[in-house]
Amino acid sequence: MYLTKEKKAEIFAQHGGAEANTGSAEGQIALFTYRISHLTEHLKRNRKDYNTERSLVLLVGKRRRLLDYLKNTEINRYREIIKVLNIRK
């Protein structure tokens, strides 16, 4: 399994402020980014895995909506998470 409890807790502690703060926009965006990178690597090896491709597209959409929310509410937090995670705008 690529995403263990410990890895997830580490992502939320690093980007969400605390391990228990799983609802923060930054923590969710960081988790989605980690999952997107994993699925992208999987699709490079398995080009015809269309179910994973669909999951990747849905995950990118969720991350985009969270980023748009953050951009509209607090632009400084948006700029910081974009810079830290190295996400294209």
C-alpha cells in the first residue's frame, strides 16, 4: 500500500498544521498532490488502465476546486501552497 497511516499523518502534520487537522485546505491539497503523483507514475507504466485514468482526472478536479476556493478566500495561503508543492497554476 502506497499511502499508509503514518505517511498520511506526516503529510497533514507538514502542511495542515497538525496530524489531527485533516480538514484544512492545505492538508487536503497536499494529500491530493501526493496521490496524483502516485497515479501518474502508475499510468506511465500501465497506459491502458482507464479506470485509474478516470480516478486521476477526478482527483485533479477536486484539487483544482480546493485551490480555487483557497484563491478566492485567502490568496496568501494559496500562493504559499502553490510554491511549497510546486504546482502549476
